[in-house]
Amino acid sequence: MTDFLRRKLIQAAGSAAALGPFAIGSVSAQQKGDIVIAASQPITGIFAFAGTAMNNGLNDFVLWKNANGGVAGRKLRYVSEDSGFKLDQGVAIFKKLMASEKPSFFYGDSTQWAKAVAQDAVAAGTIMTSSTSLASSMADPTGMPQHFVPGPIYGSMHEILMEYIAKTWSKSDKPKIAYVYADTEFGRDGIPAGKARAEKLGLPIVTEIVTKQAGIDVAPEVAKLRRARPDIVIFQGYILAPMPEFVRQMREAGLQSQVMGTAWGLDKPAYDALGAMGESLAGVSPYRYGHETDSTMINAMRDFGAKNRPDMKNISPFYISSWLSGMVFAEVADRCIKANKPLTLPNMKAALESMKEWDSGGIFGTLVDLSKHQAPVGRIYRYEPKTKTMEPASSWLKV
């Protein structure tokens, strides 16, 4: 944590203690009326397919929660604007809505956004943030005290993946693993943790291939894979392309490697595209999928969508992730209100860190510990060609 952030957090804590239940000004305003959740969402632009789902998920959670009594008798109110996945626009939305709406919670569109607003968020002392990002740097109770990750960070997912591989492959003939990842923060994140866990488990990483995010000639990279002949190829940092072209050329080169990934790389566009090629994509998902029926909360999403979004044929992980963030926001607010504490950052951070056995309604298949500002659990899923869905291939794993 920078000296600036540390000073501001201490000042906020001191102010909250001094004001207590008789706080005035912005803190007083938070103790009555609606609890505001604001958002900067990429509803247009290159990530509109995800941003629309995230905006719908958080909006729908607020409507569902209010229909089920709200938070300690108070209503939630959701306000959002379109960032277009542009950092300057997202930061401007944060400043605008902070001034006009006085939110207690704010949801953003990226790792960069969360970092860019961090100093202002901590200085305000009245806001908690989250975002779609699962970046390792976002789960930092000291350096990013105002922020939480709605799931496991990428490092945790790669560790879970290595543990699964070690347990399910022959111990006498350990599989050779290749990493293929984009030269972006999204792509690089989690790889060091995965490599460290692989070394600990005696799993050989035989090659690493780093590519541009787009516009890639994969032929030279497939040649490297052919020389290394891995049993497993793990992709990171892609949502779809260039995975299908990689796999097509790998098969043409005689490679039968199992294709694996994490989180957003296991969404419907990826498993549909690879499934159409006869491939069985597998990997670590932070959440149950939208078609599963053994989660009361995902069932609630599906019921809400059937009544209010009849055109929504698939509940995407982006929708689930933002709905889940809304659940955490609501739980933090509920714990503060029931303890008769104002919604200040120190109080909200303490409430979040008290969530050590939190029930997500089955979005995670086990009680989760959010005290480290992430939920380090995940499950291996594998594509099932008969149903054209991702189905469980393991129990829920923790690291």
C-alpha cells in the first residue's frame, strides 16, 4: 500500500470511529434511504458481449433482491453508464457518479479501471469496489483495501488446475504441459503461480508460447508445440480466437493434446467453437454454469430471466459474476447495518473480511472464505458433446 493510501485509510477509520452512529454529511446520508450500487460497464465497444451481460446481471440482482425484501429493510438502487471499455471514460463515470449519486459500492470494467480509481476510492472512505477482473493484483487487502475479486484470482485457478492434473494423471508417467498465453496482463496473470505449483507437484512444463492478443499467425507456434509434444496445452488470456485455429493446426500436425483453460476462456463461444470441431475443452471454472440446477441462486437467476429477459437463452459467466458481486455488496451492507455501523470503508472492509464461511447460494459449490478479498475455489469442467454443455469433471477444489 502506498503511504497515501495508508494515510487515507487510517483517516477514514478515525473519522468513522469519531462519527459513530450519529454521523453527518455523506456518511449520514448512507445510513438512510436507498443503498446505491453504481457501475461503469462496457456496454459498447470490443467487450460489449461481456459488458451487456455484466450490466444485466447486476441490474437483475438489485431487482431480485428488492423483490425479496432488500437489505435490512432498505432498497438497493442501481445506476450505470457505458464506459465503452475506455479507461478515461470509465474513470470519468466513477467521478461523476460518486459526486451525483453518493454510492456505497462501485463496479468497474477492468483491472486498469480498479487501479486508476483506487486512490480516489480510498480517499473517499465511503466506497467499496469490484469488477469483472480476476487479476491477482486485485486481491490485496493491504494495497487495494477497497476492492474484492468475485471469485478466485487467475493464480489460484492455475494452482487448482495443476492439482487436478496431478491427481488424475498417472503418477508414473506425468503429463507434459505447454502454456500458450497472450502477451497482456490478462494472459500473463496466473502463469507464475501455475508454474510454481507444477514444479512442486513434479509436473513438467515443456514449453511456453507467448502471442499477441490478435492477428496471430499460429503456424510457427504450432511447430514449437509439435517439437515439444505436450500431453496438455493450457490457454490463458483468450476468450475465443486464436484457440480454434491453434487446435485445428495442432490436429493437422498430429498432436492429440488435451486443451485446457480458465474462466472466461471456457465460455460458450469457446466451447461451442471447439465442440463443433469435435474437441473436448476442459478447465477451471470459478462458478457453476447457468444451465446447472443444483444451485438455488442460479435457479433464481434462471427464473428471473424467464420472466423478465425471455430473449436471454444462456446465462453467461459474466452475468453470474456481476450478480455475485451484487450479492457480496449486499452482504457487506447487511452486516454493517445490523451492527449499527455506517457504510465507511473500514467498516465495509471489516465486514467483507468477516465472511469466512459465506454461502453463495451454490454459485460456488462450497462455503467460501472472502477474508483475503477473493474466493480461492474452483471446479474442473469438461465439454459434453451430447448435451453441448460444460459438465463437472471434479469436486470443488480449494488452494
